[in-house]
Amino acid sequence: MQAQGREGRQGGRGGRGGGQEAAPPPATDKVTPEIPGVVKAGTKIEIVASGLRGSDAGVGLPDGSFIATANGGVVKFDVDGKMTTLVEDSEQAAGLAMDPKGRLIGAQYTKKVSVLWPKGSEETLTSSYEGKPYIRPNDIVADNKGGVYFTDCYQIGATRSPNDLPQAVYYITPGKKTIRVADDIRRPNGIVLSPDAKTLYVNDWDSPNIVSYDVQADGTLKNRKNFATMDLKQETDHGLVSGADGLCIDGQGRTYSTTPAGVQVFDAKGKHLGNIEAPYDMPPQNCGFGGPGKAYL
């Protein structure tokens, strides 16, 4: 789906070499509603690839290509539709981020955060905090200083232990020190920085809220706010929740949250602008901007 000329960005082992055609996409007649400044009513939602296993964590690159987790690894889609495998085994990476050095970093369900690509740069950045393993690192975003923020939360229905770390947001400093910067969100999931990197946004799967924080010079966070209120469609044993997963942002500061109600769009002040439903009866899992000018969501 092409947005209306708005550049966006994400919160998104050696390659095989030659590209391969992605599986032919299935037909869909799903179109978008009118969302002023974002997309015109009736814009067709295009399926650009199908037949992938576990696609997640979209990251758009300056050349218009797009990276995502799929098939147990990490794949890259060029602007001409060619698909190349960058990483054969991502060790269950759920979130991806590209840092200022051009390194692809993954938040991995295998309880760690690691540099995954390019080949030869692989390393584990963190695998525990204060001597305890993480719960399940979920999503990640890189800042412009060489640090990364990531969320750590339980899987739905997971058995919890009193010895577990709290569900939280962490920051790995440019010097590779890990600090816990927030533990006041019920189930932190998608995460993204504002275009000026002064505000951090985090999806709360277990409440209606997208939460925001002011980013400090040392990477710590202050001034927690409930930035936006999402539509609720996810049923749980304690009522309806947002079920919010991935989060991305465009150059105008509009946030896009993937939820069971679709991709929910909010302006820079947190006003709900509308929802873009997924083409099929499955909730969207993550989002990112790619294509020429990063004009495609």
C-alpha cells in the first residue's frame, strides 16, 4: 500500500547471494479507508509476497529495499521483487533494527539481542540482566548514537515465575552497557523512536495505550504518558485489550500500530486517524516503510 508521499521509518550470517522470486501473491480486493494525509479511500492493499513462514519485523532501507524475518531467518526484498536470504538462522528474531553502522540487530526469542548481519560482525550484545535471563526479547529500535532499545515480555499464556525479570524496556548503550529504562508497562511490545529521536513510543499489548517517554541524553527515559488510545478487539480472561504488536512511524510523526483491529494510525499528538484492515482474517504482526522514498507501508 502506497502512502501519500510520506517517508517513514521503523522501530524494522552471510547472504546466499543471488536473489530469488518471492512466491506469487494471492489475489485480494481489500482496499483502505480515507485517512487524510496518509492514504486515499479505495487504495488497493497489495500482497507483495506470500508463502513465508513467520514473517515479522519489517525494516526499510534507503535504497527502497525491505528486510523482514521469515522462514527462520532474515530475507531482503529488492524494489524489483527479488527475495534474498541474508541470514539463514536468526535464532527466532522477532524484531529487527538497522544501526548507524549498517549492522542488523535482532531481538531474539532465544533470550538475547544480537548483531545478525553483515557476515563477520555477528555478536551477542546482551543475554541477561543482573544475572537473570531475559523473558523473551520482542521488538527493537536503534537510535542515532549507536544504542538500541528493546522490549522484553511474556508470550501469551506463558507460565510465569516469581524469579523472572519484570516485563520491561531496556537500553543497550553505545558502550554496550545494558540498563533497564522502564518497567511500568503491562506488556511492552512494539517500540519506535520519533523522527527527532527525542520521544520513545511503546505499544502495550495488555492495555489500550501507546505509551510515550521523553528520551534523555544518556538514553534513560522520563515523563511517561499515555500517548494514544487504541481500539480494543483482543479478548482475554480479564477483558478486551489492544493486542498491539508492531509499531512504526512516518516522517510527520504519525504512528502506526499493528493490532487485531488492523493497522491503527495516530497523528503526532496521539489523535486516532483511522484503521487499515489486513487483507485476510489474520491480524497484522508488524509494520515498516519501504520502496522508493519509503512511501510504502
